[in-house]
Amino acid sequence: MTTDPAVTVRGVTKTYRSGSRTVPALQDVDLDVSPGELVVVRGRSGSGKTTLLNVVGGLDRADAGSVVVAGHDVTALDEDGLLRLRRETVGFVFQTFGLIPILSAAENVGVPLRLLGTDPDEREDRVRVLLAMVGLADHVDQRPGELSGGQQQRVAIARALANRPAVLLADEPTGQLDSHTGRGAMELLRAVVEAEGVAALVATHDPVLIEVADRVLDLRDGRLSGPAGSPPPPAAR
């Protein structure tokens, strides 16, 4: 039985203007990511990694090509459709964590569910399960300032999973962490991707984090190299 990719990118091109110059951020990019798969896109700063994640997540629009996420044609969605995509289908993890300082860990994780109007009891159950999954069951009432950087990133990962997204996008998720803590965060991502069946696309230039990926793709000057399609089944490896 075959599983359709959760993310399908075909021929995506994106350019920006810098004064009188046109700067290519993405050039004819093709990419598939399957449910339960963690794909790392690596490249230097300015290689186009963030632009690729933004285009997949509906934060930016491609100039050409197509993007399909969990059956949604992202390139055809209007602004309301893109907002629903980001609330219901895609989860984001950022380098700077993006937690709300005045809210507890549990309240931060529950924010996406509040925006969706989830029943309070269901919301509390989901938050409790997620914080336990990321090893923070004993820190539910602590605010971000009372947590370490690694713990804050774990809260951010739990928050990104709150609405049961089909796709998880992580942009330099270990950029604020030391190498040991960063490895722990990536191993956690690996575990939750498998547990939740999420398709994860992670942008990084940290070579230490490559080990936990199912596939590693290189992005240089907006061009993607490496196996764009889904990996072979385990028996074929």
C-alpha cells in the first residue's frame, strides 16, 4: 500500500528584489515529504532554507510552481485559506521559540487549540499528553523565563503539535541551543514525528543534527540537490 506524500513541491521558484537586482531564493525546487518522515534541508545562511519552509507553510507565495500540503493546493489558496492552513494543517517551530512570556507552559501549548475553539476539556487533555510526550509533565505551570532553553524548545515543539498538524516545519530549531541540548531537541523531534505520524521538514546548517533525519537534502543558491522523492521502504534499504 502506498502513502501519498504530505508535502509535494514541484518546480517552485521564488525571487526577491534587492535594489535594482533580482535575487533568486528558490530555483525550480522539487520535493516530497511523506507522513512519519523527517527530512532535513541543510545549507548556509541565505541559501533559501527559510524561504522554502515559508512557501510550504503558506507564509510566503512562490512566483512559479506548485505546493500541495495534505491535499491542499497552497499556491491556489486565498489569504483566508492560508490562515486556515496554518491553524489546522501546519505546525511551526522557530529558532527563537516564540513563546508568550506571561503564559505558563501549558497555556502556551494550548494557544493553537484556543484559536480553533477546541472544547476546554479536550484542550486540557491534549496539552497534558503533549507536555508528557516532550518530558515536561512536571513543568506545566512554569513560564518560559523559568525554563531552560532546551525546555522552552520542547514547549515550542509541543505547541506546534497541539492541533495535530499533518506537516511540521522547523526553521533552525537548535540555533539557540548548545550542541548537546540541540541533539536532544532533534531526537525529540524524531520521536514525535514517529509517534504522531507527522511529515517534518527541518531547515538547519548544524551538521550534528543530520544523524536523526530520514533524508538530508542540500540547498545551495536556491537549488535543491539530493533524493527529492520518498525514501525506499525499509526492506529495500
